[in-house]
Amino acid sequence: MGQATVTSDKPDYTPGETAIITGSGWTNDQFVDLHFVEDPFIDHIHNYHDIVVNADGTFRVEFPILDRHLGVTFTLTA
């Protein structure tokens, strides 16, 4: 496997869309935790814990974009 990566399907979203977050280059015996931090901070950090990595080293998460996310930038850490 190569370098482990996490990417989104688009650079920006509008409320009502779903951000598709994918990872590749992980090993299938790993569990991944993702943390979405809002800027400006509104109310909480969005966490996805113990995401199962597929046998091919990939994973996928769907993150709904809400009306309150308009004008918010997210920093994603894994």
C-alpha cells in the first residue's frame, strides 16, 4: 500500500448536499477515526469512529451538509 490519504469528492458544498469522504492506502486491519472541526466553531466537532477499512485499503464516509454549515470551513484529521 502507498501513502494513506483522505479526500473529499468536491472542494466546496452547499446545504443539502452530502460530502463524500474517501480514504485510500490504508491497511485492511486498521480502523480509522475522522474528526471534522468547524471554523468558525459553531457547536461541536463531528466525529466518525472505528471506520472499517475495506480489503483494498479504502473507506467511504457520507457527511451531510446542513444549513448551519453555510460559510463554515472544515478541517479534517484522521
